[in-house]
Amino acid sequence: MSTTAISPQPVPFGRRVKRFMADRPLIPLIILLVILVVILQVLRPGIVNERWIANTIKFAIPLAILAGCQTMTMLTGGIDLSIGTVATMSAFIMATQIVNQDPAVAFALAMMPAVLIGLVNGIGVGVFRVHPLIMTLGTSLIGTGCLQVYQRTVIASGARIPDFLAWLGTGLTYGIPNALLLFVPLAALIVFTLSRTGFGRLLYAVGDNERATRLSGVQYWQVITALYVISSVLAGITGLLYIGLIKAPSLSLAEPLVLPSVAAAVIGGTSIFGGRGGYTGTIIGALILTVLTTLLTILQMPEGARRILFGLIVLFVTAAYLRIVEER
Amino acid sequence: MTSNPLLDATGVAKNYGAVAALRNASLSVLPGEVHALMGANGAGKSTLVKILTGAIPANAGRILIRGEARDIRSPAAGRRAGLLPVYQEPSLIPDLDVLSNLRLTGTPVEPFRAWVRELGIPDLDIRDTARDIPLAVLRVLDLARALAVEPDVLLLDEMTAALPANLAEKVLEVVRRQGDSGRAVIFISHRFVEISALCDRATVLRDGETVGVVDIVPGVEEKIVELMLGTRIVKTHVAARSAAQKAAPAPARPRLAVRNLRVGTKLNDVSFDLADGEVAGVVALEGQGQDELFAALAGSIRPSGGAIEVDGQPAKFSHPIDAIRAGLAYVPGDRAEALAMQRSVRENIALPFSAALRNWGPIAMRQERAKVVSAIARLQIDTRAQGEVQRLSGGNQQKVTIARWIAADTRTLLCFDPTRGIDVGTKQEIYKLLREVAGHGKSVLFYTSELEEVQRVCDRVIVIFGGRVVDIFAVEEADEPALMRAAYGLPRGAKADIGILADPHSSSAESASSSDSNTPGATP
């Protein structure tokens, strides 16, 4: 395998392109994104304008942050299905508590279930070795149940969307979505964490070979607990952003984002088996999914056909991308 | 000797890629005999057994059963041909009860029950789930299941290894009688005492070839050791070490002291010291407790008794991080165990740096780079394919596992067979590196399955057999015959006198008496 890198004879063009793409996995993703936008423009000339771009970005951001949670957990070979519930809980609690409470108190109350669920997930997966799929599914169901109980207690007081969150979620400054104020630093932080911190290194290493990390002195439960708490807190923040965007608190607010967030991470090149991937790809994956949704919406198909097509495209894109990037 | 062999295999060869596991092995088993199959680690015993029973196909060779050429392509075909193995690992499916396990292989129940009683287990309930049955009993059940179908040739791989004395005795008795009834048994064991009590003849393998078939008579141990070692019988002299290679003067207090260490049933009462500036070798046959010893020292498993002292302080390790903090780092022989294969050389070497919670923050990239680069230079790792460790050659991967701890400046390396399966050049570099490490006042515990490495690397050798330290040699005395004898649990008495090995006849009486008198570790 290592000899191919030094063989001097000319390589066919196809292979050269393939190797180029394999070395820079972002390129094919960006090309795919551009192709989708072009198709959209051809089908509906004039749709791609400043407003459309701002709108797409606004809807892609919550998905991209949740997909960040998936990326990090998937790097360790895990998955976090509770992020939808966590985001919904923080959004719902924020919207109902802000009516009677100081914003800081409401924020603290909104983030509490996020930290708690993250902690339980982390301990379950890291200490008791429950499979992440089951663990996070379980806490997700429990969280939904708690939210339903909670809803009865606040039914009289009503709900309100804080102005700040509405500004952050939907507002534009000079045509640029305000949500980017939150997202850009957050994304930079995640990318930096994954590539330049000890914790990020450990996520990759644990997902690649847990035994090896143990022999190097890594304590698995610490890494996993920290990871699921971080994932949950990010999901909680996404919930607050999302309620500012959707402006209608409900008990299943962010649930529909959970599986697309997994898809965005996978399309972005993160391996569900762990050890491989990164956040920049995930961001583009989230953009691709958002553009794809718009594309399918304007095709004016029946809902069923649209979903079938969506599923097929996701499968096709993932398979094609893996074929391009993997050199095996 | 006049009857035709039940099983006659000749010219059996098996290659794994470029590596020849078997080159020219032959084995001929007569009706009514118990035949020992012997050889040092990696000589090809298990490969031959797997080929005979149809678990893997051979690349070449001819196998005759009762004089007919048979092509055994699967374990089921092996069964039909009358060849039945009992492997070291229990083969009953854990979640089924014994009866269902019997049905799975079509084993008749009544003969099975009779054999189980015969083998010394009167009260077995065949409705018990296999998972709930103790390991020793499971092995006996495996044997009974094999006996119940009355195979012509029974292959027993280390049959008595996990058995308490009373069961082992019954098993040996039954095996013996199996021979009397005209069938044959192929018996693989590391225990000379069992072999001399049980077997009629022995076939000795070395480097994938059959190098001799001997009758088991008193004193034949020497002959067998000689065959297993081959021509390297002349006492090799230790090359004088240059001043730089010499061990640093040992301080009064040992770096590492192991006292009466016990791990389950595998390791009993092991004590030794390791000094600063020393490379101490560990020599043992497969499965004599060395894995447990290293795992306990590395903090991977907790010992069930005894003490480990580091720099005179008692140490209790509950996680490898504890051992690493005490300056003990484990380098496993299996590279897949130590490396994150999809990550870069740099990340793999730097892995221990990030392990502790306080080092989870931003990485000082320049500092890290300097440490990694100097470790890479020191081990001369070929970094052309450093993006992913899995693209490196095996030797370079092994170097990465060691480089990690060189970069971390670890005081004591626990190297478990670090040269397994790598090329000669890289081996030399690793030997040199370990000597250098010791020259800098650090210490190395070095298990090796290749006896010739001992003289190249070690200052002292600890020999383990049956979970006990049976001998500790200074390197000057540790020539291969002496080590091989000790590793098989034979007493040291004749070790200085190479003449015995060169001329087995003159010594037969003496060594027979010495092997009859209790060999250490021979009684399970």
C-alpha cells in the first residue's frame, strides 16, 4: 500500500482525480452542493438570491449543530439519539419559564435537563457500557415523558418566545443571518477541539482502538462522560436557537432533526464505526440536506414520493461519497 | 511397528502469504499408540493439527488414513474420516445446555454419560447450561464428547492444562486405555512428565519441518530438546558488550520488585527484581502465565495475591494509567492492540500525552512535534506513509508502539515479544534500542518467544513454567539448550554440561532419575 505513493509512472486521469478527491474529501462535497444549487436555479430560475441563501443558512444551522453532536459521538463509535428530546426540552422550558422568570434563571432551568441527560448518557455508556443507541434512545424517551408531565404544570401560564432568541433565530444584519454570530464561533471551537486538543485526539483514538487508548493510560469513562455532556449541552443550545427560528413551542419541536443530523454527519464523511471524520464535512453535509429539502419541496410532489426520493438520494450520495474517498 | 499406520501425513506445507508456517511436516500414527507432537513456540504444531482436522487447507502434502488418500476439507470431513480434535478452548456453545450441545454434533448420549462418569464426574446434569459449568469440567466434557463417537484418532491439545490433579489423572488414564483398544491418540503437551508417562513415540517439529521421530524411553528428554533446537546446540558465547551497552551499575534498591505475585490459576507465586539499567528477559512456553504477569504489571488486570513494589513503594494498579504514572509502560506484541490504525504516526506516538484529564486542553503543537520527531529519529521509523499507521510495514508499526514510550521518557518498559513477525533488520534495531534504553539507566522487562534474542539483549533471564519462576539465569549461562530445558521445566542440574546434549546415551540414566524426581511445576 505504501509503495503506491512513490511509484513514478504516469497514472490514468481517473485515478488521479480519485486520489485528489481522497486526499481532500471536502472537494466532492462542495461540488455536490454546487450541483444541487445549480439544479435548483435551473428548475426555478431566479430562486437563488440573497434572501434564499440567508434562509437556507438559517435552517441549516440548527441541523449543523446537532450534526456536530453526532459527529463527535460517532467518532467514538457511538451515536446520540437524545439530542432531539434535549433540544425540545430546553426550548420548551425556556419558552414557558421566561413568562414568570428572569431570563438568566430561565436559561439555567432550560439547560438543566440537557446537562442531566448528557451526564446519564455518559455514565451509562462510559461506565456501564450500555450501547449508545439504546442508552440515548432510553433517556430520550424518559425526557419526552418528563416533558409531557411538565407541560401540564405550565399549561395555565402560557408560553412566549424571548425577543433575543427570535432576533438570533430569524434576524438579519445587513442581510447576514444573526444565527451565524452563534454558529461561527461554535463551529470554530468544535473544529479546533477535534484537531488541536487532547480531548479531540482522544475521541478519534477511542473510536479507532479503545484497547490501545487504555494501554496508553486513557480512562474511557472520563472521555465518554465528557463527550455526552458536551453533546447534550450543544443540543440544548440548538433548542434555544431553534425555538427562535420556529417560534412555536411544541413537544416534538426538534425531533424531526435527529435522523437528518445523523445523515448529515455520514454524508460529511464521518464513519459510524468511529475513528474517522471531521466537522467541516458535516457542516457541508447539513447544507446539502437543507438544499435538498428545498429542492424536493419546489418539485411539488406528493409527500410520500418526496420522502422516497429524499431517502434514495441520501443513500446514493453516501455510497458514492464513500466510493470516492475510500481507497479500498 | 509392523502394522500399517492409522494416519500417515507426509510433506505437509502451509504458507500464509510469504510466511511458511509449515514447510515439510510429516506425522505417522500407528494403531494403539499414544503419539506426542512436540515443538517449540511457532514450530507449527497447531497449524499441523488444524490441517489434519480439516480446519484449514494445506498448500501441499499427502494425508493417508488407513492407507487411503483422503482430502479433508472441513472439520465435518475430518470427523467422518475418524479424526477428532479436542482443542485448548472449550468448544461447547455456552448458551445451550449440554444435551443440546450433544445433539448439535450428533453425539450419542448414553456413551457420553458413560465416559463422563469414567472421567471422574459422577453427578453431571446434562440439562445444565454450558455457561454455568466450570472450565475444568467443560474440558472433560469436550473429551467425553469426542470419546463418545469412538474416533480412530483423537487429537488432544494441551488436554491437562486447566485441570486439577484428580481430573488430570483420570484423563491420562482414559487416554492410556484408548491406546490399548487399538485406536490412536495424538497428544500435544509441554509437560515432559506426562509425555514420558503416557506416550509411546514423539514427533518433533522445528521451523515447520518434522525433524525427528523418537521412541519415548527414559532420558529421551535431552534428545527431544536437542531436536527442537536443531544445530544450534553448541554453546554460544555472549558477545562482550561495549561500555555503552553495559548495564549501568545497579543501585541497592530495585526499580521493580515482584513478590509472590498470583493471578488466578495462571500465575502462582512469582517473585523477582528488576534493577535500573537492566534488561531482564522472560522466557516461557506459550500460556505459562507470562501474559498474566505482564498484564498485572501493566495494570490491565488485578493480581489475586502478592505484591508489586516500585522504587521500594508498594503499588496497586487498577488501570494502566496507574502503572504509567509509576513509570511502567506495556508494549504488547500484537501491534493491533496498541495502535489506532487509522490515525497518523504522530498522533499514535503522542497518545499518552493526552491521556490524563489535565492534558485534554489545547496541544502545544511545536513541543509535541519536537518530541515526536526525536522519537521517530531515534527509532528510524520510515515516515513515508505516516498519515495512517495501517499503511506502515509491520516492523515500522512495532517501532511506533515503542516510540510512544521513548517520547514519553518512560523509566521501565514492559516489552512483550516486541519482535514477533518483523524483519531481521528491524529486530536488530530494536535490540540496539533496548540496550541503549538500559544504558541510560532505564530498565526493560523483555518477554521473548525466540530464545536466541536473550543473548543479544538481556542481562538476566527469568524462566517461567506452569505459572512459577523455575529458574533465573545470568546471561552468560543462558544458552539456548539451558533455556529450552528450563522452559520445559527440566531441572538445571545438567545445564552446564553440554556433553549430555551432544551424547544422550551416556547421560540417560542420570537425566531419567532427575526427571522422575519431581520436576518443578509438573504437578498441576
